Amino acid sequence: MALHTIMTTPSGNNNPSNGAIVGYDPICRSISTGLYDLPLLYPGSNVSVRLGNAVTGTSGGIAAMMSYSMNVTATNSQFTYKYAAVLSDGYHSTPGMESFFSVKLKDGSGNILGGNCGKYYVNAVGAANGTDPTFKLSNVSGVGGTVYYKNWSSITIDLTAYIGQTVNIVFEVADCIYQVHFGYVYLSLDCGQLQMPSSNYCTGSTSATLVAPGGFTNYQWQGPNNHTNIPGATSDKLVVNNPTVNDTFYVQVTNVSGCISVLKVVIENTNSAITVVLQSVTAACSGLKTGAISIINNPAYTYTWSSGAGVTGTTYGTSTSITGLTAGIIYLRIQNGACNYRDTSFIIPSSANPMSTQNKKFCSSSGVWLNAGNGNNYKWYDGTGSALPPNNNDSLLISNPLNNAMYFVSYNNSGGCKDSIRFILNESVISVTQQIQNNPCQGANTASIHLSSSPTNVYTYTWTGPAGYTNTNTGSTSVINNLYSGNYTCFISDNICSKAITIPITEPTGIPDTLAISVSFCDLEKEATLKAPKGYSNYQWYLSNVPVIGAHTDSLHILDPVVNYMKYTVRFTIPPCTYQNKTFLKLDKATNIKMEEVNVFSPNGDDINDTFFPFIDKLTLGPLLSDYLSSYYLEIYSRWGEKIYESNNASQGWDGKYNGNYCNDGVYFWILKYTLSCGIGTTENKNGFVTLLK
């Protein structure tokens, strides 16, 4: 058998001649009546704990203990335990050998509180010799000895001296040291605010009744208005004849451990107005008995609930809380002793729950769960009212949801009432607008991205980017600044759906190194001019990587170019970039120029191959520069022999127009006569065809 057993069987049959014993201890039987008279439960209680058992020897327990720990406050300083003890007497003569039951009050460190007042002890010898006269001899013998039992007793401990402290109430029961004679106890615990004595006095009455709290072993009343003992006043009640209002009486109470407390009561006129404080009202489901009402208890009052005024109709009960009520009016009579009473009424409302509506968001790529409230008997329907496949679940998975689709569920909620919910599905679509500011220069980190998401909502933006860049923020917008060039990815979530976008941050590619410094000179020339690209700023020329003092324009005049021109470089700034600079290639001498014929161009205004030159310089990939020529004459004819263009400017090409209008797509014939500026000045004649494609 277990050493700690929860007992829940209420009192039933205690007469063995009527069959099996129900709800009573099978060992505790009255000698005088033959009936079993120790209930397993304290009267009015639904549960108790049996500590120990009637088994002895090696299969039984030696001792059992239970501890109750509590932080003492003003609201729980009255600790009451109810117990019933069963002890088998083995007639041991040596103290401490018998079976026993004890209660000890200890602090958090295990020390006894209050000296002897903090403990109670009784053993089988004390039960047998009358030390505790409340023990009875059972006509059922124990193992090797007689059995004594104590019926249920209520013991109160005043813990007001320990408010703010943690105390432990330790219960212990044990067999005799030889494990031959058993001991066990039934316990039921309770705690609350220490109840002070009350008075019941009606105006005009010749007596008043004073009532002390129960659970103490001895009472001694004192007074009036002093601490003089009143002879014979040793019960929990005192009747005062010809009382005087406001007289003060005291009662000295002693608990089972011999601890004494003194409580005070003042005689008051209880004819004052009766008040009632409503604590809670629970609505009743339509047609069901699910309503409830509760009021704050006043110990001086008694209560009677009924369906009719003046305690008429059906009586529902006499406690402060009534359940199982239908919607409507319930009546209450509050009786203040024998003095007066008050009739009042309350309304138990009807809980006819209207259908509620929930808008349920879902993502287009996944299903959505519909969840009802707590309850039972669930029935699901689609938007047309057709029943869905039977299920009694509080949730339903829609695998392929449609925007604006509706579903319904009806069920009995946790209060027992019919409830229903309409679900409207809303597809969650995250729309994002972008504002991007790219970097204006190579290597800069001034770029920014501004995202705005809709519909207006709170989103979480999680960014990743180059070189381990991360950023997270919440809101309807997200702005990130001081960005280097590269790809930035943002995951946007509204806790239902998410969306990922990648945004490139770019920067200018800069001036390619293939752009060249222009050089124009012939063999044996002693001077030449170097020309850098025009239109920039902060030019600086270098000779063998050494800055040329004062050389800050787009051109530089040099001496002895045949020897030195390859040693020159130039750097410059491209606004708005303040640190961009380039070193460029140099052109060869004019006598070594290499040309390539052009056979197609596209004058369509896109600034790409819009102008025709018969030849391009292979080194610069640009038109043949006039600096290399002393004469130049270009003619262009249509396929019918009509001259449509002529020019003696080598820097000016044909724009594909004749008399201000673009010519038709087709093949055109050209003739070029030019003379090189170096050498012996040889004149060259060239011709060819070019295709015009707009």
C-alpha cells in the first residue's frame, strides 16, 4: 500500500450488516454501536490525504511525512488542518518506541518556530492511557495490539506573528520501531485570513451572542472592557445578557500545541443596513443552464437564492455562489442573524452569441489554417453553406485558398453555448516600390535604397549585401544609406507572406585606358603638343611619373617629342568624383599611322556610329585626325552618280544627310584625296563603298 494516498470516496454505508463498507475506514469500528464511524473525508470536504497505512513488517512503511510550505500574508495567516488519526498500541514501555503522529511548524531553515507552541505530538501510549481523551478504542484489533482512533478534528494555527516569512508545516506519522504496530492519519488542509470573533446583537434584544473562530482546543472569554476571566465561559460562544453596544470582550484561544492567542470583539448593532457586493455574473446560453452568479461573502449573513421574490418558487441554494442557472431573474434573501433581512434580485443575461467574422490572410503559394475557439461538436461549411467532409476538429486546412472565399464553422464553445465564425480569405500580396540613388563615382559609398511596401502594414525588412552587409528594420518603409556598389537582397515579410527582391547599386565605369593623348609631329621635329581629352578638370601632367610644374590644362607643349613623348602621362578629375584619375596610352608618330576602312554606319541619333569617316585610326579607334594631314578632300555619291556630300575638313564626317534630310538606307560611293603632313608630302587617292543603315 502507498504511504501517500488521495481519498475521494464520500461517506456511504458504515453498517456491516448492510453489505460492504463504503467511505469509512475499515479498522475504526465503534465498540458500542458496531458501526464504522471514521469517514475517509472530513465532513463537507471532497478530498483528503491518507499519510501512512495499516501495513507493517518488511512490506509496510516505517514512516511517512508530508510538508506544506507557504509565504504567510494577512490573507492566509489562519492555517487550519483537519485530521483523523489511527494508532496501533503495542504496549511498549520505552518512550519513542510506539507508533505516533506529529505536527511541527518550521522556518525556512528547518528550525522549530514558537518553541513548544510550534509542535504537536501524540503516540499510541497517549491514546491508550487517556492523555488525549478524544481517542476511541476500536473493536478491530491491529497486528499484535489494540487500535485507537481519533475522529476528525479541526485545528487552527495563528500565523500572524510570521507574516512576511516562509513557514513549513510538517506532518509525520510512523509505525513502532519494530514495524509491528502501525500508525496512519487522514489530513485535509485549509488557510485563509484569521477570523476575528463576531457579535450578533439586535436592537431591543436582551442578549447578544459572541462567536470565536473554531479549531482551537480551549477558549476563555474575558471582559467586558478588560481581561478579567468570565467564570464558566470556556466554549467558542458567549451569550452576554443585557448587552451594551460598544462593550469590548476578549477571548483567549489555545491551540492543540498549547499556544495562546487573544482575540477581540466589540458588541455592535447588527440592525444596520444589509449590503451585498456582486462578485461575478456568467451569462447563460440560450435554453441551457449555464449561467452563474457569485457575491462576496459576509460571515454575519445567511443567503437564500430562489426563482421567486421573497424565497418563493424553486430554491437554488444557500451559498454565495450559484451555478446551473438559466437566463432571467434570480432572487436573493440576505438574513442578518435574527434581526432583519433584505430581498434583492439579479439578472442572468442570455449569451446568444452572434456570428463573428474573421478576415484570414494567406499567401498564394501555400494553404491556410482556419481556427475556431475552444469547445466541441465542430461543423464546417463552405461559402455556399454546403457541409464539408465530417470532422470534429477545431481547425480546418484550406489547401488551395481563393481570394475572398468564405467558410463557416459552428460549435459549442467552452461555456457550452452555440457559437459560429465566418472566415473571409484575403490573399496577402506585397507590392514594393523602389527609389534608388546609385554611386556617382567609382569606390564611393553614398548610394541609398528606399523601399515602400503596400498595402499599408508593418513589415520586417531583412537586408544582405556586399562585404557581409546586413540590416533589419520594421515598418511600412525601409531606407538604407551609405552603400557601396554591388547587389543588395531584401526579404520582406508581414509574418504571413514574404517576398525577396535584389537591387543592384552601380557606379560609373570611368574613362577607359584606351582613350589616348593626341600627339602630332613628324620625324626630326623639335616641338610637339600633347592633347588630353577635353571637358574635365584638375589636370596634372607627369613626366616619368614626376608632376610637371604648372601643367594643369588639357594640353602640354613639349620639346624633343621623338625621344620624350612616350614618357608623358596625365591625370584629371571627372565631376562629381573628386578622386578619379587615369593614365592614358600615347599615339605613334604620324609616319607610322595605320588606318582601317569603314564600310557601314547608322545615322539614327543614338550617338553610336552616327557619322561616317572613310578611315579610322587603328591605334585610337577614332577618325583619322587632321593633325596628320596637310590636305583632305572627301566626296560622296549616290548609286545614280549624284554628288550628295563633299568636305575638306578631316575632322568633320558625313552625318547621312543631303540638303538637311536623312538619305535612304543603301550603298553610297566615296572618293578621298589627302596628303600626309610628314615625309615628302605624298598625295593619296582612295575610294570605296559605305552602307547607310538607320
